[in-house]
Amino acid sequence: MRPIRRLDHVAVAVSSTEDALCYFRDTLGLAVVRSEELVDPHVRLTYLDAGNAYVQLVEPLDSTLELAQWIAENGEGLHHLCFGVDDVPAAAAGLAAAGAPDVSLASGRGRVSAFVPGPTSHGVRVECTEFRVDEDVETVAGWLPPAGS
């Protein structure tokens, strides 16, 4: 069974959303669709419309966050790929390496999401988020049909 239905977003870790918007919005011309501040983890998520997926700017708002430390060590850049799936906990657990920790659920854009626990694959973290036919098929191109269809 293929758990992935579509690419939802490509996340870029940034030190400053406003600085990043000078490039992603002003230079590339991507429209800001939504911006939200999460309490736990304390980050700002900004979604830009890239046609059939989003570019998500992820800004840590607390210097003690793992993400802030990651940016300090690695610099700004690609943080993770997020795929739309039908069953977030099952997909994240199914994509995890044997012996990986349990899946921890989170949210963003009003959707349940979870990072695939354990080590990254090829240096890229993978996140799963809810696939919603009404929003992801009818209003955005690029979705994949269910396996076996």
C-alpha cells in the first residue's frame, strides 16, 4: 500500500520570516496563503502557494528549540518534506525505521500531522499531514489517487 497521496509542502527553516519573504514572496512572487504562530513548539509557520504544493517557512520563536539549534549549526535551508496521507499515525509509523520511537502527533494549518520518527532518509526529514479531498483535490492540482485505483 502506498501511504502518500501528494506532496503537501516543502519546509524551509528560516531565522526570520520577514527576511525570507523578501525572497520567496517578493522575488519569486509566491503568495502568502496563511501564517500562524504555534505555542508548542513555539514557531511561526508561513505557507506560500507554489501551485500544486506549498513552501512552508518555519521560524523558531524560542532560541532553545531544537530547530533554532539546527539553524545555528546548519544554517537556513531545507528542513523537511511533508506528504498528504489518509491516516497520519499509520503512515508515519509505517514509514519509520524498525525500532524508531512512537509517533508524536502535532498540527499545522488546522490539520493533524506527524514527523516520521527515527533517523532521516538521505538527510531529509519527512512529515505526514492529513490529505483532504475537498481541499487537496478540488482546489489544488498534483494529488495522487489511492493505491489500486
